[in-house]
Amino acid sequence: MNTPLPINNIQAEFLSLLSVHTPHHQQHIVVEANTGSGKSTQLPIWVADHQRDKKVLIIEPRRIACVALATYVSSLVSSPLGQRVGYAIRFDQRYGPETQIQFVTPGIALRWLADNQLAEYDTIIIDEFHERRWDTDLLLALLKAPPVCHRIILTSATIKGQQLANYLGATRLQSPGKMFPVDMHYHAEQPQQMPSTQSLEVRVRKACEYAITQLTQQHSQQDQREQPKDILVFLPGRKEIQNSFQQLQPISQHHHVEVICLSASSSKAEQQRALNQQSTQRIILSTNVAETSLTIPNIGVVIDSGMERRTHQRNGRTVLGLDPISSASADQRKGRAGRLSEGHCIRLWGEHAPLRDTTPPEILREELTELMLAAACNDATIDTLSFPEPLPEKSIDVARNRLLGMNAITTQGKATTHGMRLYPLPIDTLYSHLITAMPDTTTQSAMIDLVAALSTSQKLLTIPKSERGRQALVDWSPLDCDAFTLIQCMRQPPPEDISVNSNAIKEAQNLSAQIHHALDLASPSQNLAAPHKRFDRSSFVRALAIAAPELVFVRREKRRAALGNGFSEVVIGDNSRFAENAEAALVFDQYNMPGKNIRDTLNIATCLAPMRLQDIIAAQLATKQLGHVRWNNHQLLVDTELYYAGRKIGAEKQSPTQQHARNAITELIINDRLFAPLGTELAGDIQDFSLYQHLSVPQTEQRPIPTLPQWLMDRLKTLGVESGEDIALIDPSDLSFDGVPDWEKQEFQERYPHKVTLCDLVLAVEYQVSKKLITVERISGTRKGEPKRWELPSWSGWRIRYKKASRIVDIR
């Protein structure tokens, strides 16, 4: 006899709400239920049984859960998978025209929505909404926008139900279910110690040994009829899972325990081993896919690292980082140990660690380029959509500018033909843009292979550490380029001395074939010569630099392991082939990790393609700074220095034109190297006029006083000066400053000179009108003492000071 599921408590009320359905009113529902309550498997069946002639679409945020749930639900309704119950994920689908209960991932749902508005589905269930992915938030915003054509059902274990029900105009149902007590254990040196990855695999091993010897096998010895409970370990990613797997091998052999790895990239066989109870005790090493998406049987102990890989927006890009989980996530993980009986939870951090309450939604922490393009391709703009939280204005501006730069949207936010072409590709929008920016089909095909390799959930290969392995890598792929190494890995099997992930390569090759097919391109055949021999690498690099200049980084001159692009800085990753003598690179992928200080974050570059500094100049990404200006033999020449991201990357001698020519001519005139002494005279005229206005013109009638460079630049532009050749057409009188009226000028300059020459002393004069103060400063002369008052101009009503070096005295 099957144990009743907690979700059954709300079945009657749920079915009554399904009956409230008219052409003018859709009864939306928000269902709150604990993990393991049965909501993900029972609600789709209830909906399908209630409306036999209509279809239901269930959106699962994770591929592994999508397939597992479809498989399980098909067994519940006694129908082969792919008939009444089906699924569709990237690279894999099992459904047909007769499929009534359809499980899909959010990306598939968004593309189907753009194709036909999901017209064949009456009810849309968005499961695990608490994960607050950008694509599920967008789906909800699009589905609730008028005209509303579907009933929407949201399910989750942790969402703020009433707040969400108000946003959706829905009825809230709660099915708390029964949770057994869970004993808490904290393995940390300090009560406020935060979760971290430092020596994580060692701490996991110690916690597992404690759990086996003190918690699970000891309990089973007391009750011989009961099999020892399994142990579920939450880890942030595949790397930490593999490291812990290696650490646990001695324990596995000594205690006869099976160690299983579970993540989105696990094989189907490995997933089934985790999802089905075994005859021996198990330690399941899992990412947060097991937090709420999947129910794993017989769990008695949860060991929580307290860490997860989470996306962040840094300098306008979304990067993946390692972060402590929230208190809400910690509670979800703990709950896995108390679903069917009393359990234990071991936390690898301090009891009073200051975790944040909840994890911010992706729409608040990621860049919004993909969201904005997806909305545009669904005939909507994000300005007209209502989201559970307002989108950050800065993120909206960054996304809009990026998509406008790609020519993916119009200024009104509508998708362009190019944008509609980018959107269906199952990859990051930036990567889609880079593919279409390639100059020919050969480079386009190479870019597709690179993008496919970067879009997999695992690394294709690991750079060898041994001398033999490194030599084998160089022999196989001579160019020190991460990008080209990945492309070659996609097309030509590497030698045995190089460690590769065959599953990841196969996944990347499948994605590459899918993109090639979508763009009507022939896939490159396998076992070809090295990819860099088959197309022009310089045109490949230059096209990428022009299409996405934010990917271009240059080395710091003093900190050689760091590179910058003017907005952010990255550190070269350990698994990169980037050579020591390379000075610039295209950085295709990066992640962040905590620095030495709590608030510091390091961006680690993981895929770099070296480029020459000359390539940056050729792509016109360098800014120019005028160096030495020369006027020789009636020819204007400038030593121009070229800078990128604060670093000088080149210099060139040139005959400047337009703005640069006017800059150079201005410098020559100011320094009296052209039309001398015009520069000195103009500087004096502007100073005179400034003083004249302060003394003689009402403030409301005063003209703005320009700087000499500003005035000369504007005047040269008015005269039509575009190059050094135009200097011959200029007369110095063309550059006279209209300042003090001519009929007052001589008298004014005599009354208020800028330099006073005495028989044995030369003085510079500074006027401070607001203080009625004049300072005369010694320039040269043999006189030891200060000047006498009678030697100076009359300056009636002014206070006068004399300055020599640091000594200042009043002159009376």
C-alpha cells in the first residue's frame, strides 16, 4: 500500500480551482509545498485528468529533473515515455502529437512561445519557481501580459507565496506536509565561520567518516532490520565533487560504502544510481540539483558545504562565482534529511555564520542581454512587462546598448532580422553575435566549434602538468591559444597523454552540429589538420575584436599575470596556455572567486586567444594621445602615442588631420613655435579681458572666459583648418582675440600690467579681484629687498604683497 503524499491534502481544493475557467478569466494558482511532497509529479496528472482533451506544459529549471520527472510520471500513468508523457531538453526529446503532459526546460518553452504562443497548451506549470531564474521570470511576465491565454500554476517550496499570488492575481494553496526532526551538527573552528572551499574535500571526508561511524551505521546496528541511511553531500560544482570523490575512496573501501556523483553533467546511468535506492549504503556527492529539483530516497544525513556556484554581474557581464548559500537554501538542504524519518545535518560552517536570508533573483544579479532579446523576439519590450521585482535601470541600459551595438534590436526595442536570427541559437547572445560577425564560412564554422566548447557544463580537456604531457600537447597543437586548442579538440582526437572529457566533447560536438544546421552550414569533418592551418587567424581575431571590443584585454606592464580592458581586470587561469611573451588576448570566458580580503573578488580568465598589439590598433580600439609636435619645412608632424586600457601599445609619426591637426597647431601657437609671439600675446589678451570684465562689466553682462587652448581650437575650426597644409592660409590677424575694446586696451594694459620691470628687479603680477589683492612675485633681478610702493603702478584701492620664494610681505 502506497504512503499518501503530503500534496494530496490540497487535491480537492486544487481541482475545484481548475473548474474556474472561462474565456474571460484564467484562475491562476500558486502552490507552496515542501520538497518531496509530490507536487512535481501529482499536479501535472491532476490537471491532465481534469481536462482530458487539453495539454499541460510543465517547465522544469533543470534538464536532469526534466527527464527524471517525465520518466517517473510516465510510469505513474502507465504510458511509455514519449506517448502520453514526454519531455524536451537540449539535444534530447521524447514526445509526439499525442503527448498530453509535456516537460520542458525554460529555454525550450521561451522558443516555443516565440513560435506559436504555446497555443496547443491550456495550462502552464512553472515548477521550482523559488530558484528565480531569469528565463522563468521572463516566461511568467510574458504569460501574464494581456491577452492572457493560459492558466498559470506556480509551484515551489520556498517562495513568498502571498506576495507572488498578489503579483499574479492567483489563489494561494499551501501543503506544508510533515517534516521529521533533524539534529544539527556544526563542524567549524569558530561559531561565526563562513562557508568556504578551503580544504573542502578534506573536511568532507572527515564529516563523512563521522556520519558513517557515529550516525548511520551505529543506528542500523541498534535496529538490525533497518538498512543504514544514505548520506547526501552538497558541493558547489563538478570540480569539488571530483576532489571529494578521490578523498572518499579509502572510506568507501573500508566501510563498504558506494560513492556516487550527481550533477547536471552526470550520465543517465549515474543519475539512476543516485535516484534509486541501492542495497548498500551510499554517499551521494551532489550539486544543488538535489536541493529541491530531485528527490533522492533513503537520505538520513545531509552534509552541507554551504557553497554554490552563482552568477553575478561584473562590469556589464555575467560571470560565475563561488558564494556562500543563503539561509533559505541551507534550510532546504537540511530538509532532505528529515523527509521520511528523523535525520542529521552536518554543516561545514559556524552555527552563527552571517548568511544572507535569501538568494537574490537572477534578474537582479545578472546582465539582461538575453532577457531583453528574448522579450523582443516575443513581440514585447521589458519596459512594458511586469516582473516580480523592478529590473535594475543600469542593467537595462547595458543590455540595450549591447543589443543595439549588435544590431539585434531597434531603438524602440523591437527585434531586428539579425536579432531574430540570433535568438533561436541555444547559446549566449554574445556568442551568437560573434558567430554571425565572422568574415566567411570557414571562420564562422571555427567560431561555432569554439562557442560549443565553451557552452558545455564541463571542461573538454585539462592542460597536462607533466613535461611529457605538455610536449605532447605542443606537438598536437603548437599554438599557445586556448581557443584554438578547444577548436582542435572538437575536430581531431588529442593524443593519449592529454586528459580529455569524452562526454563533454560529445556534448559540444552535438551543440556544434545543431548550430551549423540552424545556420545552414556544413559541419567540419573530424580528423582534419590543425584548425589554425585552415583559415586566416588574423582576420578571425580582428573580426572578433571589432564585433566585441569588451573581450580585448592587454597585459599589465608590472603585474604580468593580470590583464585589463579599461573596465575590468582578469587574472590568467592555471589551465590556460596563454604564453608569457603574449601581450594581449581575446578573453572568451571567465569566472570569479574570492580574493585574499573578504570584499575582494578575482576574475579568472579561462579561455584566451593571444593577439598582437597591432591587432588592437588595426581594429581602431586604441585611443590617441599627441606626443611631440613638429613644424619643419612647412610640414606638420606629430608623434602620436596609442593607448589601450591605460597601457601604451604603440606610437606613430603622422601628419594629423581634423581634430588632431587643430590640437597640434594649438600647441605650436601656445608655445610660440608658430606665429611667435602670438601665443604669448593671446594668453595676455585673455587674462586682460578676464580682469577687465571683473572690474568694468556688470556680472549679468559678462561673457564666459575661455581657456587659451579651447579658444584656439574653436577658432581654428571656424576658419576651416583640417590639416597642416591649411597653416599657409592663416594670417596671425585671423587669430586676434576680441577682448578689451581697442580704444581702452592700451590704457588698461598700462594700468594693469602682467609684468613690471624695474631697474634691478622683474616682477610677475597676479590680480585677485574678489579680495582686491595684488601679488607681485620676483622673476629675476639683483635687488635684495622688496620694491618700494612708489616704484609700482598706482593701483589705487588695492592691497599689495611681494612674494619671493616662500617669503611674502605687504608693501605699504
